[in-house]
Amino acid sequence: QVQLVESGGGLVQAGGSLRLSCAPPGRTFSSYDMGWFRQAPGKEREFVAAIWWNGASTYYADSVKDRFTISRGNAKNTVSLQMNSLKPEDTAVYYCAAGRLFGNSGSYSHVSSYSYWGQGTQVTVSS
């Protein structure tokens, strides 16, 4: 069954912005840590950003730091990824994920640390 649903992907020119959002259709994830990953054709799924369940801490891949911002809604059951200054190398399918990481900061970038996933939304950045 559907666990998480991403939205907001699309086609944008380099230097532009997009805002992705993620929400669970049938359950509450307000007590879960949340993350964003992306996967380009022929490559492994890679970490983009993560946020604690309470929004107290955030983590970013070096490739997106200072350009992307992860945040949670007031109800803590949604998560967004604001992407600014987009580059062609940001082109990928972006996935939302949820997990209980128990404050282990070293696990936030690992795909295996997350238990629930969305189906992905395509982001394409043209030059």
C-alpha cells in the first residue's frame, strides 16, 4: 500500500526553484524522522536531507547544502524540501522516507535506516 506521497516535482531551468512536499495518506508520521533521497538513472539512491521528528535538527548532503532546505509543517506530519539554485546535476527522482532513527545522527544518510518510502517525484533541471 501507499506509505508516503511526494508532490511538487517538475521541469525547471538551471537557477530556478522547486518545492517538494511529502505526506502520508493513511497514517501519522509526526513521531518519525523524515528524509529526502534522490536517484538518477544508472546511479544508486543517494541522501539529500533529513530532519528530526520534532524538527530540532537537520542534515544535508554536501552537494545541496546552502541550496536546499528541509522543513516540517506545523503538525509535524508533513515534510517539505525547498530547492533553490537548481543545477542540471540535481535531476533525479526524489523520494520521501520515514524512519525511527533514535537520535543516531550517523544513520540519517543511509537508505537502510528508513522503513517507509514514497513512490518518487521527478525533478528535471535543464541547462
